[in-house]
Amino acid sequence: MGTETTSPLPRILISACRFGQPVRYDGGHTRTASDVLDRLEATGCLIPFCPEVAGGAQTPRPSGEILGPGGGDGVLDGTARVVEADGTDVTSLYVTGARLTLDLVRRHGITHALLQDRSPSCGSSIIYDGHFSGNRHPGHGVTTALLRRHGVTVFADLDALVDGLDLRNHL
Ligand code: SF4
């Protein structure tokens, strides 16, 4: 799903659903109207990728949540698992997706990412608590955990990314 680009701006990983691709567990996407995102896309710097689809997930699919301590880091360290509501353990799919995302990031020399918060893969500040009760708590997903371990700066907020990379004058 990665694309080559001739943009003079640094390449930025973006959650594919946030880019508008219908890869969410429910078959939808999470893109919302944004002039800033439109202009960023027009520069060719955005590289959309879905860790879960890359890891082998179907769309639509049952949603997953991280169960156990440590969020995405706990999954990487073996103290937590990713499960579906019926208890099916899908940890390996999520870890595979995270590793493939890291491979993509390395291939493109990516240092910054705009990911979809609350996801068990892409979440960067808040995730669900693993009990499918709608409760959330601070934490990040499996892919975000792995990317952060390898020095990638992950944002959930578009304006924070644009300001953090000082991109506003380029848009
Ligand atoms: S894994 Fe990430 S890119 Fe894929 S649907 Fe979930 S939030 Fe979007």
C-alpha cells in the first residue's frame, strides 16, 4: 500500500483509514474534511498503510482490544494479548502488522507518523481496556509501540504534526 513520492517534504506515515481507505474493522474509514490534510496529501508526502490488513486481517473483521498490562508495549513484551470480543487471540496478526509497518518506515526513511488514536494498532494516547465495555485508558497500540521503540515520532493530532514538522509554510 506504500507509494513512491517526489515530494520535497519528509515522508510521513499515515494510518490508511485516516487517509480515507476503507480498511477499518467495520469496513469504513476515519477521514474527515480537512483543508490541511488535503493540502498535505497534494504534496505527495503521505504514505498510507494499515498494519492490520498488512498483518492478514480481513475487512470487515471483528474489532480487537489489548487485554493485559502495558498496552502495545505489553503485547510486544508478552505480558498482554490482543483479543476479539469472543476471546479469540489475534496477537500474532497485530505483531506481524506492526513489524511490517516498521519495515515500511525503514524503507522510506520515515521519522514521523500520523496515526489513528484509540486503535489497538495505531492508537498513540488512548486505547480500549480489553473488556469490550467501551472503557478507555491511556496507552498506545502495538504498531505505535514498536515505531516509538525505533525512534519514530507518532502524532494523533494533525495540527500537532504540521507544527511539529514546521510544515505550515509548505502547504
Ligand atoms: S490498523 Fe490503523 S490503519 Fe488499519 S484500520 Fe486500524 S487504525 Fe486504521
